[in-house]
Amino acid sequence: MTGAIQQPHPVLRDYLAGPMVGYDITLSEDQVHLGVPNATATLIIALDEPLDVGWFGERDSQKLWASASGLHLSPALIRTHGLQRGIQLQLTPLGCRALFGAPLAELAGQSVDLVELPRGLTESEYARIAEQAEWPQRFAVLEFLLLDRLEEFLMPADIRRAWRLLCRGCGVAQTAADVGWSRRYLNIRVRSEVGISPKQLSRLARFSRARTMVRQGARLADAAYAAGFADQSHLSREWHTLAGQSPTSEQEFPFLQDLQYPGPAG
């Protein structure tokens, strides 16, 4: 694998949950990658070949050059066809709103062509990125386009705080109390903004924390304890459900979420 990682412009750091990741990897033509769920939306700018993406357990797929995938509770299924090259970003709820004019809730459980979003990437804008020969130039063009389309969106401070708390491991009841809401109202507000319940969001964030620790060398039992799982068996069951495989059999496919900071940024 080759590629590059670049931290975003400081102005974008409330909108992107981690760096811009460029990836370039050659695989066997029948290699399939399982895209693991996490607590942010995934934006892919595919180069050379479109991203062939569907969902675990389903036959249908889409071929997309520029796409955004919302929060989901089962793995995405990416047919690599022997080559994967592109740029990935992770969008916060504020980023989805301010950069592309849509709430994360509109993307929940699906991948959409960026051109379909209110301020989505146009074909000519995509071409400006794709025609660049080197990663620094690709990043520069993409960053310029993001800064240029950035619109001030004053997401209420309480929903931003609720999202951050849930992603950092705060319980649903404690989060509701912290922002001054009932649990019922917290559920309504979080669902309307990100498309899943507070409990499901907390679940994705907890799994991401544990998975990051395991892939950095922690023992499964230690990661389970540190991330807040009942025990190692609980984490293993979640791994099967959310990642489509066991912790010990997970594919070594070292881009996408594995090169991202999994926590909240905005």
C-alpha cells in the first residue's frame, strides 16, 4: 500500500473527524473489503476506478466516483476489483451540514452520490481533483473546494455537545442530564440529526474505541474493559455483528477507518 495522510486546514477541524487520507493499494481481483461502521459519515473520492459498494449480506451494489455514507449498523461491502485508489474523509454532523447542506440523518444506512446532496461535489469539481498527479496537489484542490463551499451553519450547541458526549463514552441518561433534556427528547433530537438513536451512536463509538485499541496491539480483554464492554465475549459478539467477522479473522486492509482518528471533532 502507498498513499498519504494530511491534516485538514484548521478552519475545517470542526467539520472533519480526522485527516484527509489518500490510499493506493493493489489486491487480488476477487478481494472484498468490509467497511466497518463508526460514528461519523464516510466520504470517498475514488480515482481510476469507481467505488463498488453495497452492504453485507446483500447482492446489489453501486459504483460511485464520489460518495458519502451515513451511519450504519452493519458493514459496507466493497468489491475492490484488484485496485483501490482515492481519498477518504470522515464528516462530523456539523461537517455534513456546513459543507454539503444535508443532515447526517439523510444519509443513514446508505451510500449516496455526492452530486445528489444540496451542495454536493459537481462533475467538474471531481475532475479537478482526479486530474492531479500527486497526493499533495489532490489534497490541495479538495481542501480548496471544501473551504470554498463551507457555509456557516449554527448547529445548536446542545446537540453538538450531546454527540460529543455519546462518542466519548458518556451514557445516554448522563448525556441527557448534562444537556438538560429528557431521554425521550434526546432520542428525538439525535435521531433527527444523525439518523440513529443515542444508544446506537454510543454503541458505534464504543466499538470504534475498542477496535482501535486492538489494532494498536491491545489484548481483546483489555480493550473490552477500557472501552466499556461487559467482557471480552461481549466485544467479540459486537465485532461479529458490526464488522461481519471475528476480531482474530479481520482482514488486514490498512486504509479507510484504520487511518482515521475515530473520536469526535465538532
